[in-house]
Amino acid sequence: MRAKGRRAIGIMGGTFDPIHFGHLVTAEASRAAFGLEQVIFIPSGNPPHKHDRVVTAAEYRYLMTVLATSTNPYFRVSRTEIDRVGPSYTVDTIEELRDALGPDALIYFITGADAVMELMTWNRPQEILTQCELIAATRPGYPPADFQRLRQAIPQVSAARVHTIEVPALAISSSDIRRRVASGEPIKYLVPETVEQYILKSSLYTRSTTAGGHGHGGLTEMWL
């Protein structure tokens, strides 16, 4: 599904608050389906919008992402956004990675279908579609008509750069995991065991430890 002879790299961004099996299954499914050499996870940094909830401090989210991905040799984690000063936009992150990877790399930006449906509201959306192709992760039964409306809203050549992949694990959400921890409910088998232990050890998501940075990063979170 990729251009012959070109390196194909996946990038997957989000708040990862916390990272869970839905994120990991989506990344691995995309890697296999699109022949990706690696998938780079990018925890979000200073967001330009959506200050609607308190977000856990970046270092906690970064370390959870490292723990969750450490056993997969095709996954790596980047500090690109959390180390950037000022607001982070998706287009800035993609341009930075484009410079680092070189012009011959084919970049796939992996995100959730709901996020892709908001594509035209992002900063410089046409530049995003020029710099990379999109993989939109959907749950089984996601209305295909929604993507048809998206494709009608962008030029035909760009619409061809938006792909879909079905991921049953999308039923898992970070917001539900945070709620479960705050309510004392189990999260086993929703997140990797190393992430579960880190959350418990660091007392994350308890009602007394919800302080942190606000909002979402440039690479839109798929499962809030």
C-alpha cells in the first residue's frame, strides 16, 4: 500500500493520558497494513486549543508511553512536542519530522476517525495533506458516509491520501480509564501492566492528584 522503494514511517500523536491498548493495537495494525518501518509515538505538548480539562503533566505521559511501547522493536517515542516552547500544531510537528527523516520518507499520520473528520478545522490542513498521508482508525460499524463528506470537503488529490483501518480495540478510552482509577475500579487488561503499575505507584488520576498541564497537544488525541 506504499510507494515502492520509499521508507514508510508512521507517526501517532495524542495526549496518551494514559496510553492504552487501543493506541497500541492501532499502531501495530497500521504498521502491518501499510508496511511501516516504524511508528513514532508523540505525546502532546503545549496545546493551542481545547483547554476543557486538566491534563496530566507531560513527563508522566511521556514515561507511560515509553513503558507501553518498550517491548515492540518497531515503536519509539519522541519528545518533539513536549520539549517544544509555545503552542504545538500538527503541521509544525510533521514539518519537523519531515526535515529529520528526509524528503524520500513517506509519512503516515495515524489518528482516530473522529479527529480526521475535524481535519479542515486544523491549522494549515492542506499543508498537512501535502506533507503526509492520513490513516484514520475506526471502530467496526463506523458510518462510511462520514468519510465521504470529508472527501467532498477537500480536493480530490488530497482525499486520496486519507486511508481507513478498522480497530476493534477502539472501544477502550483514556477518559474511561481515568474515571475508573478515580473511582477505584480495575483497569487491568485495558492498559499494559507496566502502565498500570506506574499509574498506581504515581497515584495518577486519583481525585487528589488531577493537577497538571491543560488541554490537548498538536497531534489530536484519538481516545480522550
